[in-house]
Amino acid sequence: MKVHQLIPILEEMAPTAFAEDFDNVGLLVGDKNSEITGILICHDALETVVNEAVEKNCNVIVCFHPILFSGIKKITGKNYVERAVIKAIKNDIAIYAVHTGLDNHKLGVNKILCNALGVTNTKILIPKQHFIYKLTTFVPKNNLTNVQKALFNAGAGAIGNYFDCSFTSAGVGSFTGNQDSNPVIGNKNVFTEVEETKLEVTFEKHLQNNILKALFESHPYEEVAYEITKLENNHQNIGLGMIGDLDTETNEKDFLIFAKNKLQTGGIRHSNFLNKKIKKVAVLGGSGSFAISAAKAQQADVLITADLKYHDFFQAENQILLVDVGHFESEMYVKNYIFDYLLKKIPNFAIILSSIKTNPVNYL
């Protein structure tokens, strides 16, 4: 297997199209045409992890956090990022990061955290915005089915738990082709009217090239009229955070002790106890202060997240219990998930779980 053959498997688990605009996901270092000797799964691709990959004959590292996050102008080894990249390049090791591509997946980071905490009946806490587009086109009545099927096969018309969704309305189209035209219906220089159907389908924005390719290949006209518009609808199956219910409500202290043990954290910071039962739980793995308002709006009893600052805790306002379990701890099961996923997809391949502790935070 070569690196470029592994990428679609990783894309299925954590589509790069799902990632946030600020993020840096996908193949960060390495040659996509390299033959894979082994795959090392880790949380952070630090220099020590690259050393581990060399020792274990793995020339691909799949990490959660991208080691290259923002642009760099020099690679001289002056910091931990540059040293890891230099070490990887010297040893012909590819590095692939999944990060928010997996954060935004409905089975990703936050579902993993919910599963660890026994949270069920889950749904996305902050559905992704500006991800749904609409294609409008005009098709001769007799060609509607072919064009419709082609667009559906390309991924258009999927809405939540439904697929093959579209809207049609009948009308009459008109045109006159000039001397250089080659009309499928009618003749050059002759005004022509055709019974047409206005066809509208939604699609996820990353599918646009595939959708247009399907449209042009299936549509009978020499010149295809179409329009693409961005919809305001949020995508309910893609987004950050998750909210759900505990099977049995519990008191605040017991739930935090349970979370502390389950997430193996050296300490939990939290807002004031509200002296009420915990039933509805919101989670957001990693830095999640931006999710406080969404958790409150959906009447969560508690928000489990990380990296909350002093003033963030004031936002609880006696409405919700805010809990900071630690950044690494809120994502600690992710590398095991990636490992298990790849083991199922390519079972006869050398896939190794890193044994290096990369959590930079320690507790006294």
C-alpha cells in the first residue's frame, strides 16, 4: 500500500472537507507515492514520536493534532515543531493529521467522549454553518430522470436521514441558437420553446465539482443553464460538540468523580455546583469555551470541555455546570479510535499504537 491509497481510508473517517477553515489537516509531511512500511497512531507527532516511528519501522504517522498548524518561513530546528518536521523528512516519514475533520464528524471526537461518559441519544451541539448549497437547473421534460439520477449518484439530494431529495416545477424554456450553435432540440437561428422542468437539489459544498461534472455529462443541452446558491440551513449531522442524556440522572459531585476517573485526569476545574441532578450532558473535546452559550441554550445541565479561562466560568450564571477536564484528557480516547478504525479497514497491515505520552500538562 502507498500513502495515496491510505488517504481515502482516512478521509472516510475524518473528511478534510469537514475541517474548520483555521485548521491544517491531511498530509502535512511526506511523499504520497511512498510505499508504506507501517503506520504509527499518535495524539501529537512530536520528535519523540518520530523517533518511535523510526524504531518500529513505521514510515507513516497518523496524528490527531497537526504538528504544522500555522505557516512557518524557516525550518532550522529552533523549536519542537521544526525539530519534529526535520526528523520526519530525514527519515522519509509521512505525517497525516485528522484534527477538526474528526471533531466535526458525528462519530468522531465528541461521540467518542459521549460513549466514554455513558451519554446516549446524542446529537450535534453546534451544527456546521455555510456547508449546504443548492443547485438549480433547467432540464427538458423527457431528460429529467437521467439528470436527476446522475446528480443523486454524485451526492446531491442528501438531507439528514433522507436521500434522493429534490424539487421540480414545470415551465417552458426558450432559446435561439446562432450560426455556431449545435442545438439538441430545434434548429440554428430558429426561435424554439421546450417543455422544461426546473430541478433543484441541495448538496454539501465539498461535492460541488462532482455535482457539476454529473450535471454537464447527463444534461442534453450544449449550454447548460444553472445556478448555485449558499443556503442558511445548518448541517445537523456535521458540527462541533455533542449533547445527549445520561441513562440515569446523578448528582453533580458523583458525576464529576466518575468523569475524573473515566478520563484519567489529574484534576477537574468546575463552576459552582447548582445542587441539582445531572441528566442532559453537553461535551466538546478540546478547547470549548465557545460552546457555553450553545450548551445553555439547549438546557444542558453540564458542559464537559477544556481550556476554560477564569472569566469563562462566570458564563455559567447559575444555569449550567461548566467543567474543564483538561485538553488531552477530553480527547484521550481518540488515538485508540483511529487505531481500531484502521485495524478494521486494513487488518493485514502493520498498525501500531504509539506508547509515547504527549500530554504536556502534568498534575502535582
